[in-house]
Amino acid sequence: MLTDERRLMAIHAHPDDESSKGAGMMAKYATTGRVRVVTMTGGERGDILNPNLLHLAEEIMANISDVRRAEMHAAADALGIEHTWLGFVDSGLPEGDPLPPLPEGSFAAIDLDEPVRRLVREIREFRPQVVTTYDENGGYPHPDHIRTHEVTMAAVAAASNPDQYPDEGEPWRVLKVYYDVSFSLPRLTELHNAMVDRGVESPFGGWIERRKDTPAKKVDARVRVDKYFPQRDAALRAHATQIDPNGFFFATPRDLEAETWPWEEFTLAISHVGKVADVEADLFARIPGVEPLI
């Protein structure tokens, strides 16, 4: 059974990922349909990245699970979206050479079956036409991001198969899957150049230099979101332990960003409704029964 109500599911690894990757898009679609974020882990191994909170580090870290849950709740309210925890444990970002083993029982260390099962249940219950997640590299190579990609793609395939996980709801076929393209070199370059031209200090010069030889990601959709910058920024600030309010997320004046790069970009990974040669402006383009939204 199809639905003519827009339903989008965004699948992320940690609380705060949803606010830095596609948040404007989600706020936009939440005004005309339903958007649900599924967060794989609780972010329990995240560090305090906001220097303004370091004096509270001991108290925060003693209650980090509750703190990050409260932050996620506030971010979801800011974006106007629904939210579900899938219930797995943050793997952390391993460092060192050689890299240490992943913590036992953490999301990226466990077998795929249980995460896939739980996500199949979410997909079949929510019935999204569109799913967004990370590419095979996780957007960047965090083990939980890579595992989120693996679980998402397996669950999308299994959700439509009545022979897989038959106790987890009626089968549902997701019609389109997109990968988020957040911090692309073209975006950073355009913002950097515009800031330099205006005489605004840019934090992106080093990023551009480090990424100059990185192959460009294919862009199939560009969703205009400048009207939703306030919701996106409020969601970012809600993750107070993870986002420095004086950091790079807020370095670009918003009027300049709206003039220079008012979009969020996505790569079409799966489509059961065909493809077109042009870059599309709506992730729901060609979805049967759903009016295009620009």
C-alpha cells in the first residue's frame, strides 16, 4: 500500500549528526509531511567539543547519556521532526597506529542482524518513501557511520521482502535512498571565496587544502533550504556539548550563505521510480501520488 503523505526517514549514527547533515532539508519537509530521524547510538563516547562547557566536564561526563538524550530531544523540537533511538552503544572514534580494537558490544563491533532487524521494524512501521543516510565511507570514516550505511542498506532491502524478518511488520518498499553530501569541496570553496571577498575571516582554507585532491561526490539533488537556516542553527545549538557556538558551523554570515550556497545536496543511491539527467530540487520527485515541492 502506498501513501500520498510525504514521509522521510533520516538514519544517523549519533545525536548531533542529524543537525549537521541535512537538517535544513528535514525542517523543510517537516512542514509538509512527516520526518523521522532514527539514531543508531546514544553518543555515549562523544567528547565535549564546546570549550564553553569544559568547566562542567566532570558533571557532564558523569551523566553523558542523559545529557545527549536531552540535547537530541531539543534538536528534534527545533527541526519539527519525530525521533527514535535504535538503542546501540557508541563505538567511539579509535585513534592510534595501529588502531585499537573497537569496544566490545559497541555498535560497529556487533553482528549486523540485530541492528538490521530493529531498523526493518522502524521502516515498516513508519513507511517512508525516501530514506537518507551516509555513503559507504560513512561520509567520513567513523566506524559507526560506516556501520550505519551497512545497516541502512541491508534494512532497506530486507524491509520489502516478506521472507525476511516476518515478525517485524508488513513489508514496505522504500522508493528512494539518498546519501547526504554535506561538506563538499565545491560548497566549502564557494563559501570560503565569498567570505574572503567580503573581508570575513574564513575557517575553511585548511579544509580546502586538505581536500583539494579528493574526488568530487556525485550530486543528484539540491534542496533549497535557506528559509530553514534558523531551524538548522537552533538544532545545532541544542547539541551544546558537541557544537561550539563560536565555531565553524556559524562562521559564515547567514545572508552570505543564502546568497552563495542556499542548498543541501544529496546523491541518489537507490531509485525504484527512475532517474533523470538533471539535478533535482525535490527528494520526492517522481514519487507516485506526491506533489512536487520546490
